[in-house]
Amino acid sequence: MIELEYLPISADEVPIEKDFTIGETYSFQFLYNERADFYTCRILNADDQILFTTKICYARELVDAVVNDLKINRLIIPFNPQELEQASVLQGQVVNKLLFGSKILLILGKEVNL
């Protein structure tokens, strides 16, 4: 069995802000949009400045852009490890309340050079 590292977040906790050290320490805010049934993530620096905001989409990198002052050194990918065969079909779908944290985890990939 493959050991996976992931950010320990579940839908029951949202909205929540947690600090994670991934390259450097950042605050991650996870929010839920009830009207449209999707989650967003904000990444803030130590001065509470928002560095990056994104809608969480299945099997897509959480941070999909180069951002000054954002030095996260690992990929973060919302993914259900049990659906490896279906990943290409589901890629890009918006992560909703039914799936986030119960089946879909924010998987941490290998370290990358910045």
C-alpha cells in the first residue's frame, strides 16, 4: 500500500484557517460557497496578506501559477487515491461538499526545486 501525505482538512471543519509548512509556513484558509457548492483556498503570508486564491478542482494543482513570495515546494493536488483509474475523466471537476475531506484529500507531491 502506498503511503500518502496530505493536508489534514475535512469538510466538517470548513470554514477554517490552518498553518502548514510546505517550503515556508503559510496560512491556508478554506472556505465553502453554499450557493454554488464549491470550495476555495486562500494562502496568506505571515503578515496576513493574501498571496493566492483558487477554487479547488479535482486532480488539478492547487497552486497553478507562479506567484512572487509564494515558495511552496510541493505540489498539492485534490485527489481521491481510490479513483486512480478515473483521474483523467474527473480531472478539473469542482470539488463539492459531498466529496471534500471524506473521499478527496489534498495530496502532497514530491518536493520541487523553486
